[in-house]
Amino acid sequence: MGHLDHAAYGWLTPALSYVMASIGAALGLRCTVRALATTGASRRNWLLTAASAIGTGIWTMHFVAMLGFEVTGTEIHYDVPLTILSLLVAVLVVGAGVFAVGYGKERGRSLVLGGLTTGLGVASMHYLGMAALRLHGDVSYDPLAVALSVAIAVIAATAALWAALNIKAPVAVAVASLVMGAAVSSMHYTGMMAVAVSVSPSDAALPGATAMQFIFPLAVGLGSYLFITAAFVALSPTVDERAASASARHLGENTATAH
């Protein structure tokens, strides 16, 4: 059995991955709140942004954490197509959950459906990403720890969607995002605790790309996307702000006409 190190760089990768998960959750929740206050194409666009933010944040969290994952006795490479597929799965399945909440007629049922779909999407992304690992040896999992990680993912996703439906104040959304980030990180490391590796030493070249060749630059790119999108959302006026601006403009026009 190979010795597994989940934090080869100390607290750097766990802390940075938590930050990325929290930013993705915060952005996704804010976009969902914006979506629920609008209709038509605007609602759809906000929900699409929410899905991409949450999915990207979760994926970036996972693979930033994986930068600190090492196994004694073997290098680790990543299958590039599978890794990209895990990102697409994260965004698409999270999107299905977000749209279930955004367009659901009955909130209770929509929340359960959305939370289950999103949670299973998070878990699918995690284990698909793990399936992309290429190393000299065999990877196995503890079924109970896997089941626990999936349960955490579903509960965390349901709680996040509940927050999007019921919490409007920016401070409350920020707190909910920190909790969501902690839950996603807990799901990841619970899933990693399920992993065991039986190393078979070999000099053969591993297929795929190293973390620094592929994972790191992609994570930096997606992290930049989250920061830029967060800035756009923060600067974009809310429905109430637009209504207040329109009301002030209308009042000013009426005053000018009266004079």
C-alpha cells in the first residue's frame, strides 16, 4: 500500500481550495437570487451564470486540493479528456439542479429535486475526476466513506439551494457561502479518506499530463473566470436598484415638465 499525502504543501492547497469553493458558492447564490427576482431571458441567463459559477467553483476546489495529493512510490498523472469531462458534468448537472429550483412551481419539491440532482452532480464530478488519475498501481475505495461523501454532497447542495430561495441579504448570502464552501471541502476530503492505493513500482511512462502541466493552468484560468464574473455581478445593479433609478429618473422628468 502506498502512503497517501492529502496536503503535500501543508495548509496551502486545503485553504486555497476552500476559498475557491466559497467564491463559487457565493457567486452562484447571488446569481440565483438575481434570477428569482426576474423573468424570461434574464432569469435564464442568471441561472446559467449560477450553474457555471457553482460547477466551476466545485471543480476548481477539487483539483486545487488534488495539487496537494501525493502517493509514495509513484508519480500521478491525469487523463485530460476525463478531467475535462468531469468539469462539464459538474456544470451541466449543477445547472439541472439550479434550473429545477429556478423554474419549479412547488418550492418544496423543487428544492428536494434540485438538491438531490446537484449533490449527485458534485459527487459524480469528484469520482469522475478521481477516475482520471493515472499512477503505477491500483486505486480502491471504502464503500462506507464513499456513501458518506455522497450524502454530504446532497445535504450541502440542498442547503445551498434553500439559502438561494430564502436568504436575500448580502451578508447572509456570504455566511451561507462560507458554510457551503466548508461542506464541499468536507465532501472532498471525506471522499479522499475513502481512497487506498496499492502501488506497483514501475519505470514505465505514465499516460496523461502532470498536475502542473494541465491541472494548475486550467485551475488558474477557471479561478480567474470566477473572480471576473464575481466583479461583474457585484457591479451589476439589482432589480430594486434599477427600479429605484427608473423611479428617480421618472420623477426628475415630471419635475422638469412641470417647470
